Amino acid sequence: MQAKFVHRCTHVLDKQATIEFYEKALGFRVVREMGPDDGSWTNTFMENDASPFQIELTWNRGRTEPYANGGKDTHIAFEVDDYDAYHQLHEQMGCIVFENHAMGLYFIADPDGQWIEILPQDR
């Protein structure tokens, strides 16, 4: 038996802003989108070339209240090949929300407040 981790779903208020964030911050791209013909919701799947893992952005028409998405302790993490370059990019984007210098990592937040841990590749 085998189980392969394929995606993590996060709910978003502004789908386009979140897509643009993941494109810029982590090099993701939209690979597919699905939803009903009435456009009441969409699931947008994004991935990058570094791994087959996908992020699923679920958007619901008419939603105005922010989603909890599990809170700050529930997060995804990425190992990056150039920690300093990513840190500089994320500083420029203004999305760094917490740094732990002692552990050599930091967190960014997407437009919906979902925390993302950034780790150097050679930890």
C-alpha cells in the first residue's frame, strides 16, 4: 500500500491576489481549475517545478468573511535553494510575518493570512 501527498487546500477571498502571491513568492503556476458552470466556486490548483506537491485554492463567490484555514500553527513549509535571495524577495514583498534567527527560518503569509515556513535547503 502507498499513499502519496498531492495537495493542500486553502480557502481564499481574493483568488487573483492569491494566485499572484504564489507565483511571485514561490514560483508556482496554475495547472488546472475546476468548478460548476454557475461560477459559484472554483478550485484552482498550483504547482512549481521543484516538486509534484500542489496548492489548491478554493474560492467561493459572495464570501466576505476571512477564513481561519487552521490558524498560524497550521502551515506549509518550503525548502528554498537560495535562502538569502528568497528572504530579500519576501522582504520586498512585505510578506514576512515571523523570523526565528536561532532556528534559521522564517514565515511569510499569503493574502489570506496563511503562514508559510521558509527553510534553507541545507539544514
